[in-house]
Amino acid sequence: MRFQGRSTRKYTGGRLIRTRGKRRFELGGEEANTHLGKTIRRTVRVMGGVEKVRLLRDSYAVVTDPKTKASRKVKIETVSGNPANIHYIRRNIVTKGSIIKTEIGSARVTSRPGQEGSINAVLIPAA
């Protein structure tokens, strides 16, 4: 029984019982799992006729230097960290919050590649 974050108890202490199962439109979409490689994008229709761009593969990121406020398109060498899932590091899967190693240094991904269709990142200053 899933309530998606909602309590399974009423304020009186009684149990809440789900009245029906999940409908098809309530299901989540398939994961994009953006890998490194030659650019591949897919457009998918989502709720309300809106279209999202799934980035399936890409080897470049737009990296912004917070000090100079300058942005550059640079090649991604590898994924060096991912707080979403430790196994994504070895599989080189890019998600929001991933730490990527680029030509100009390490950067943290600020965009959602599976939803926005691009990889934007902010340069991490060398300690």
C-alpha cells in the first residue's frame, strides 16, 4: 500500500485505506539515464500535451565559471560523483547534482538532462 508521502493514519489514529490502484496517467515516466557519447535527444509528450526533451546521450556541457560569470561549451571527460546513486558514477550517468570532470576542471550539473534536453553546470573552484 503506497500513499506517496501521505500518512497512512488519520488524526484520530484510525487507518486510511487506499480506495483504488494507480491509474495509467498517474504512473511516472521512463528514466532517461543520460550517458556520455554522441548526442541523442528524444521528444516525449507528457501531461497536458506538453513536450519534454529527453537527453539520452551527450558529450558536451555548458559550464559557467561563478567568478568571471563566463560560460563555455566544454567536453565532458567522465562522471566523478553522483549523489542520486553511487552506481551512476561507474555507468557514467549524468543527473542533476552530478559532479562531472571536464577539460577545464570539475563542475556540478545544475540542469535536469532527462527533462530539459541539455547539460548545464557550474565550475567547482579548486581547493
